[in-house]
Amino acid sequence: MIDKIFYVLSALTIISATLVIISRHPIRSILFLVLTFFLVSAHYVLLNAQFLALVNIVVYAGAIMVLFLFVVMFLNLNEEMVEVKSYLPWFAAVISGGSLMLIVTSALEKAVLTSPQLVSNYNIGLVENLGSVLYREYLLPMELSAVLFFIAMAGVMLLGRKERISE
Amino acid sequence: MLSMIVLTVAGVLALFLGFTKTKSLILPVAMLGVLASAAAYYFYQSLWGEWLLGMMGTFGSPSVFVGLLLACTFVILPFLNVYKLRGGGELGDFTGIILFSVIGGMMMVSHQDLMILFLGIEILSIAMYILAGADRRVIQSNEAAIKYFIMGAFASAIFLFGVGLYYVSTGSFKIFDVKIIAPELYSISILVLFAGLAFKLALAPFHFWAPDVYQGAPTIFTAVMATLVKIAGFGALFQLFRYHAGFVSEWIYWMMILLALLSMLIGNIMAFSQTSVKRLLSYSGIVQAGFILIGFLHTRIENTWMVAYYLVAYVLASLASFFVIYFVENKKGSDDIGEFKGLYYQNPVLAVVFTIALVSFGGVPLTAGFMAKLFVLNHAAGFGSPALVLVSLVLAVASMYYYFKLINQFYTSDESGVKSWDISWGYKGMLIVLSVLTLFLGLYPYGIYPWIS
Amino acid sequence: MNSEFLIHLILWAPLVGFAINGIFGSSFSGKTAGFIACLGPLTGFVSTVLLWSGFDQTIQINYYRWFGTPDSFSVDFSVMVDQLTLLMLFIVTGVGTLIHLYSVGYMEHDKGFVRFMSYLNLFIFSMLLLVMGSNLVMLFAGWEGVGLCSFLLIGFWYKNPDYNKAARKAFVMNRIGDLGFMLGIFLLGLEFRTLDIPTLLSSMEHIESGDPKIILITILLFIGVTGKSAQIPLFTWLPDAMAGPTPVSALIHAATMVTAGIYLVARMSGLFNLAPFTLDVIAWVGLATAFVAATIALRQNDIKKVLAYSTVSQLGFMAVALGCAAYSTAIFHVMTHAFFKALLFLGAGSVIHGLHGEQDISKMGGLRNAMKSTHLVFLIGTLAIAGVPPLAGFFSKDEILAAAFSHSIWYFVILALTAVLTAWYMFRLYFATFHGSYRGSKETEAGIHESGLVMLAPLFVLAFLSVVGGFAGMPETISSKHLVSDFLKPVVADHAHSVSHSFEYILWGVTLVLLVLIVWLTNKMYSVNSAEVFRSGSGWVGRILEGKYYLDEIYETLISGPLRSTGTWFKNVMDPGVIDQAVKLPGLVFRNAGVALRPLQSGIISWYMISIVLGLLAMIYLFLF
Amino acid sequence: MENQIPEIFNAIPHTHYVLLSTILFVVGLIGVMIRKNVIIVFMCIEIMLNAVNLMLTSTSAYYSHAGGQIMVFFTMAVAAAEVAVGLAIIVMIYKNLHSTNIDVFQRLKG
């Protein structure tokens, strides 16, 4: 049962991601991207990572995609863009993407990944577990990511401000 | 940790001072912050262990590279003053962003965990995307920002893919005590991580963004990109391979040789026919990065000094040349090679400083650049790759051609009738100090040996 | 005085002069700056004399440990003075002082006077570093330093784009030579784990003669020599470098810098003796250079160009001496050549000065009346270089001929022929300049004037030296004491040469007869009133020589079309044009490759990202599969 | 949920998840290379980040190692910061050039 769910979900995820990159219409791309995020969240639920599933929907589908949508609307880009018809980049992209996939696949084939002794706790994805790990083991990156937001904040203010030149 | 807190506080202060009327305080505060941070780093290192939770290390190479980062920032900060002209609000932003980006750099050079490395790269890169686009009404600057941003984000995604594969193949983000579960996947992950870092370092064939971005970005920030990012990137690479040298096999050695050669070759070839000096120097930066990479063959903690010495030589010359370009560009409105004609007659200090910087890039004896190349090539010869030494020597000599073509311009008398002009003594003094250091380190490399080993 | 102190003084005085003039020069009057600049080499010269008077053994001074690598390889910042260095010090500081003095007069009206003098000081310092350096890195530092100064000084009058080009040409050719030198040093360092010259030479004892590694190293070093000492194939920069001010031509491109290569080989004579093959190469290159340059000089009309080609030719003589392992002979010729060539250049400078910049000998003539002193010293110089006994050039050239004769008859024949040519073009120059009647315009004739005392004094000193300099090395036929080679014996590993006395006498006799003949012929041909004889068109030989074998024209055709270039290149493979060609080739390749690669840097982000991915994939395929 | 084994760990091998993430990553990669609209290119980069997130989360679950999921947390933080800055840059450039077509940005080249 669960394996069927997995395969259907995976297929849907890939299809929806593909639709993102082949839709001519930016709004459609955004909607498919939101769908992809939901599907990925479903995978998280399957993996017992409820907290991430929730965060994924809130942050990605909620905040980030709304931002995208807002910008697209703001810039009035909700019509098709005339893209130059050239098959060379398609060709190069598909071939290089395909070979990257083949490389990883062939490396995966030789690998024996899960060793049973590693699997001991299946509840790590729950929020109480994650929270304690985050604030105990991973406190340093947690605090340092504040710097990241400082920069983003200062940067957006800087880039958005009108430029004044007083000689 | 304390030093990073100090830097953050200084950065936040700078941001807030930018909103108030007391804008002249920004730079002193920032520079004091850098000094305090350095003091905190070197005098309270013993306190670090409990704070860092094994995620960052201070032993060995990190302390050298952090020192370099802070010193470099200290030199760059006063030059931000030129942005006072444009309504000081931006000065606070720039200062704050640069201070924050140094924290990213510190994370990169002292990481012991890929999580920290990734965060550090992002902090530094996002800061650089913003700085590249700082001249918001100049289309070149806009273009530089978007190019850097799109490609940088793409490279970050690839780097993150490497992190993911690393995690799959080892079950951890730690870069020491590695238990390899899937060797093939592990090799791929190391290669992908390397490629991600090579992008940030502008090593061929991942260098395409560099000339465009360096040319388009405001010159002062080009100097930041050419120095801070390179120091942080090479520091991160050093830390990564210092721990992994034992795990990855021979191929990494050949890969480094290939990338070094490719960078030197492509950088040289492209630099030959450039007319924009910033662009020329960005290609020359690619060549220099190739040379530095030679110092990574068989990365060991004992090699730190060599890489650090090369970086010091490179940073001194880069800062000097980009600042000179800034002043010329500011005066004449373009960085075309023709604008440098007769520079000696217009402003002898700038001409001489730039000459020394270029001569050092080219590796003429008695400059730091010569020593740096000599150490690196000696290292390569010691590991039995005479062909590499031969080719790099030939390329180093070939590079002299375009450096000297530029130098030639400075001393050609110029009929355009541009009057001689002057810059303030503070900047002049800084530039002269950079040149004197270049010469001093060429004459007495041991002057900094105790600091970098 | 303490000899170590003297060495410090010799080395650092010019640098101090450079620093003072470089930093405070703008606030000095011309006289002060000139005085300070002259003080540097003068101090050096006086100290050298003092040092020589109390000299008994090699002195080495280690300033500090310059750099080292973890694998116990280190290089000191150190200088040493032995007999060879001492002799070179005399030349560098002595001739240097005279030329400084001369420049004060020659350049006083130039607005860049102070800058010029400070460059000259810097040059002297670099040259001292070169001859005093006790290890090859020091030597190389000086080597690069003189190259840099030469680059700055050639292009000193940058208003003319030609000068710019000349400066760049000199630069590129020298870099090719330097590359060989650098590789040689690198290999030496790898092989022997030291670059200290005395240590290096003492470790040569265990090495067999003809070791391929040694041959490779010496060939590489010799490539460096061909660049700096203007040997075939890297000689064409030197005549072009005459674009610089005349004192520069005299100091750098005749007396000191170009002899650096000869000095290097003499310095490393122990090493070169182990590579007979390299010595043969040096000899043949020297022969070719001497002959080709002398033939080109026959038809040049620019007074400085004639002297420049003559310099190249004389350097070829020195190289032949080196190739015959007669190192002290080569150094002896370096010394005498420094005297008379500096004299000739400065005399030419005086002529040019007097004629307000005219350099074409077809527009000169009859100057012996207007410029009596210059005429006298120039005549002495001409006699000296032509080899009239008993002037300086006679003895040194005679010695080289003897060495060549004892080595191979072919060397001797070619060299003797070249010596005849030398006399021919020098007397042609002399008669054309000072005899006949003035061929320039009437207005300029009125302005002809003799140079001032500041310029003439050095000329007289040099003329005196050109007369007596040769007695330092009289052949054993005359005197059993050869001052130069006896002095250099402890440091230079000469092979013994001897020729029979009767041969010497025949040689001298023939020389004298030929000289008289040449003087008579050239006087008849070139002491003329019209410029007709200097025009081209006298047969194909003349045209080729006049066109400098068309080196420059061939180069021009090549540049004009990249498409045509390949074809022309093949056409000219057997032609001397290939020389200039080959020198330009790396630049051409790089430039064309740059043009070819530029489309890759298209500015299109998609393409950049594709290339990132392709690069990544290529790396994975190359290294992991 | 007292540490009982979710079915998925028995039914699906870990490699399938890695493969799925790789496919998603490659889809994003292709999108980046072929699309001309900067905003869409940027969205494709988001797909790539998400693919890696999936890889990290699944690996974290299979290895019972919380680090992976913490890393996802940070990746999201980074993505948010990147989006903020990136969209600001895009808006800025749109104000000057009135286009988001990637081929318009060709002034700097050579």
C-alpha cells in the first residue's frame, strides 16, 4: 500500500516540477511550483518528518511563493514571454542533466546505504525532538543564521531605496 | 565566538548609525569593531571550545585565514568613505553588510561542519550580490548584480547538492572522523563540493561570472570581491581538504592540477586583449587563483603558510590596484586602458603604486608576488610535477606582457591635456603602505612567517 | 677602512641616491639632483678602489636569510666580492660614474631630468646586485632589475609611439630569455638543493663532463644569455632600444647590462666547462651573431644604429671567447669594450647634441672642424674598436682570435672576417661623420656647437682608458704577465690556450696591412660631399643589408593579416625573419586564442550556467570514471 | 507513535528517495539552463533546493540522525534570505531595463 502511495506521489512530484519548467505562463509556473512544494511536504509526512512538512508549507508555499506571485503581479509579467526558439540549450540541458542523473544512479547502485544499526529512532522528525537537538547540538548555526537575515534585511533596504546623489 | 559577536554588534551599530545624523562615527566604530574582534579572536581562543560545539575550529589554518580576513577588512573600510558623497545612509548599510560578510568568511575558513560552511558561503555571497548592485542607477552594476545573483544561487544549489550527497554517503555533516558508507557517492560529493567552491573562487571552467561581475560592480566592491571572497574561499577549501586529504585518493591531485592549469591558461589568454582594466585584472585574478591552487596539492596543515603567503601577496596587490582604478575611474569616468595614459604625470603616487602592484602580480623578483610564486612552484616541483612547473612558469612570463602593456601606459606622456590631480593624504598613505608591504615581503618573507604558520 | 663596510657602501649608495631623488626630487634644482645622483656611483667607485687596494680573498656578506622552504632549501640575501666581481665593479661604477656625469650635461634641459637621473641610479643598483649577488636568486633579482630599468629608460621619451614599441619589443625578447634563465635556476635548485654560487661550483667536482642534466641546465641559462646579451636569435631588440636617450644607450646597451650574460657564463664557468656541447653552441651562436650584426652595420645610416649593431657584433666576439672556454678573455673584452663603446656612444651623443638631434650620417660630414674634441675622442674610439695596436681593442680582440684559432680554424676564419668588417663599418662611420663636407641644411650648420665640459670630461677619461686599457692584458709574446687573466685565475676556470709566437706576428702584420687598406678605402668612399653614396640601390647585397635582412618588414607583413601569417611563416622558415617571428609568435598565439575564446564569454547567463554544469560533468567523467 | 517503525522504511529503500531527489534536482537544473525569464530561472533554483531538502530529510529519517532535518531548516532560512535579496535585485533591474529576460543582460561580455 504505502509503496504505491510513494510511487504515485513521486510521479506527481516529478510531473508537477516538469510542468513548472515547461509552462509558458509565469503564473502557471508559480502555481505548479506551489503544488510541487505541497507534494514534497507529503513526502515529509510519509517520512515521519511532520515538523518539516509544516514548515515547508508555511515557509515555501506560504511565504516564498506569495513573494514570487507578488513580484510577478507587481512587474506585470503575467503574460507569456516571447522566448527565442533555440534547441541548442534544450539539447545541452537535457543531455547534461541526464548524464548527471545517470552518474548518481550508477554510484547509488553500487552503494549499500541503510545499515540496520543506524536506524534506531524513528521519531526524530517530531518537533520536540528537533527542537532539543537544534538548541543543543546546532545552537551555533542557529545563532549565526541571524547574521544572514541581518544581511538580507540591510540589503533589501539598500536595494529598494531611491538613490540620492548629493555631490 | 566572542569575535563574531563583536563584529555583529559593530555591524548593527553601523547600520543604526546610518539612520542617525552622526554618520562620521560609522567608520571609526566599524574599524574599532574589527580590531576588537581580532583581539577577541586571538586572546580568548581558549574560551572557544565550549561555544563552538565542534562545529568550528580555531586550530591551525583557520586562525591564519581569520587574521587575513580581518586585516583585509581593516584596510578596505576607510575606502568606503568615498560613499559619503551620496548621502550617508548607504555608508551605514555598506559598512554593516561588509562586517556581516566577514562573519560569513570566518565561518567558511574555520568550519568543521558542512552546515557552517554552507551558511558561511551564503552569508558572504548574499552580501556580495547586494554590493555588486550597489550603484542602483547604473545599468552595468544592475547587470553585475543579477548575473552574480543568479549564477551564485545556482552554484549554491549545486554546492548544496554536494552537501546532500555527502550526507547520504557518510551520514554526517562533520568533515572529520568520516565513516564512509558509499565510496562512489562520497567521491562525487567531494567533487561537487569542490566545484561549488571553485565557482566562488572563479577557477576555470567555473569562472565565467567573474569578469562580467568584476567589471560591472562598483570598483570598491570589486576590491572586496577580489579579496575577501578569495581569502574565505581558499580558507574553506583548505579546511575541507586538510581533513579529507587522507580519504580521497589520487584523483583529487590531478583535478587540482587540471583546474590550476586551465585557470592560468584561460585567464592569461583572455587577459591579452582586454581594454577594460577592471576586466583585465579579473582575468589576472583567475590566473592568480590557479597559482594558489597549486599550493593545495597534497594539502597539509604545514602548507598553510604557503597558501596564506600567496594570498597576502595577492591581496596586497589587488587592493592597491583596484583602489587606484577607483580613483582614476572616479576622475575620468571610465576604466578603459586609455584613461591610464600618462597617469605618472597626473598623479605619480597612483602610478607608482599601481606599477608595484602589477609587477608583483607578474612575479618580478624583490616583490611579494615573486616569492609567492616561487614557494608554490617549489612545492609543485617537490611533488614531482615538473611539467606543471614548466607550464606555469611559461604562463607567468606570458602574463608579464599585459601587465607591462598597462605599465607602459602610465609613463607615456598624454596629450589629452588632463591636468594633474591629487587625492587626499589619507588614501595616499594607505596605498603607499600597501606597496611598501609588497616590497618588504618580497625582500623579507620571514617578516610574516611567524604570523602565518 | 673595513672592507665589509666598503661593500655596504658600494651596494647601497646608488639606492640611497635613487631614493632621495625619487622622493624629494621634485623640490630639487637640476644641479642638486645631478650632484646627488652622481654621488652614488662615485662613492661606489672610490670604495671599489679602496677595496681593491686591500683585497686578498673572497668576501661574502650575509645580510639575512631571505627565504626558505620546509625541505631545508634556503636562500640568503647575501653579496660576495671576489676577483671577477671586483673587475665588474670597476667597470660598472667607473663607467657608470662617467656616464652619470655626462648625463648631467646631456639631459639638463629635459623636463624629466630628475626622473632620468634617479632611474640611472636605480639601474646602477640593480647592476651591482647582479654582479655582487652571491647566489643565483640575487643575481636574477639584479637581472630583472636592470631589465626593468632598461624598459623604463628606453621608453623615457615616450612621446614617440615607436619608442613605446621598441620598449615593448626589448621587454618581450628579454622575457623569453628570462624564462630560460628562470627554468635553469629552478632546475639547478632542484638538482643541487642550493643556489649559492660558491657552494654550487664546489659541488660540481663530482659531476661527469657531458651529463645531460648539466647540458640542459646550461642551455637554459644560455637562453637567458641570448636574451640579455643580444645574441641570435634574440638580438633585434638592442638596435631598436636605441630609441632611448644616448647616455642610456651607452650605459645600459653597450657597457654594462648587455654584458650581464657574458658575466653570468664566466661566473658559472665551472658549470659550463662540464657541458662541452653547450660551449660549442655558445661559440657558434656567437660567431653567427658577430658576423650577421657586422654585415648589417655596414649599411646603416643612423649613427646610433651602427654602434648598436657593432655592440651586438662585439657581444658575439665575447660569446665566441666563452665558447672556447676562454672566460677571462671574454671578461677582458667586456672591459675594453666598455671603455671604447661607451666612448663611441657618448661621442655620438655629443655629435647628436651638437647637431640638435640629427642622427643620420648622410646628413653629417666635416664635423672635425666644428667639434674638435669630439672628433679626437671619436677617432680614438674608432681606432680602439677597429683593433689598431696598441689600443685597448687590439689586445682583447687579438686574444679572442688566438683562442678561436687554437680551438678551430673555422672559428678563426669567420671571426677574422668579422674583425675586418668591424674596421670597415667603423671607419665608414668615422669618415662619414667627421670628414668630407657638411651635407645637412644650411640653417642647421650654423647651430653646430661643441659640447660643454661636463660632457667632454668623461669622454677624455674614456678615451684615455681606451688607449691604455689594453695593457692590462698583453699577450705573452710581449709580456709574460697578463694582468686580467692572472687576476681572475682563482675564480674563473679557463682552458689553456696557446698559439705560436710566429702566428701572432703574422696575425699582427696582416692586421696592420688590412687596416691601412681599409682606412684608405673608406676614406676614399665616404669622405664625400654628397649623400649619394649612402642611398640604397647599390646591388642586392647592399639592399638586403640595408634592410637589416628585412626583419622588420617581414614582421610587418605578418601582422597585417592573420590569414596570410601562417603562409608567410612557412615561407620564411629558412630566413632570419623567423627570429623576430618566433619571438612574436607566443604573443600572436595568445592574442588569436583570446579572439577565438572571446565568444565563450558571451555575457549570456544561460550559457554560463550550462558551462558550469558541463565543467562539473567533465570533471566527474575525467576523474571518477 | 512510540517509536514504532513507519511502514515506509520497510517498503521503500533509501536509494529510491535519493534517486527521486536527484531527478527533481535535475529537473530544476534543466529548467535553469533553458528558461529565459529570470523569475522562472530563480524558481527552478528553488526546485533544486527543495530536491536537496528532500534528500536530506529522507536520509535523516533513514539514518535516524536529526542533523539532516536541521540542515533543511537552515536551507529554508537561506532560501528565504536569497529570495528576499533576489527579488529586490530583480525589481531594481526591472525599474531600469523594463525586462526580466535573461538575454537582455548582455552588456558585460568579452
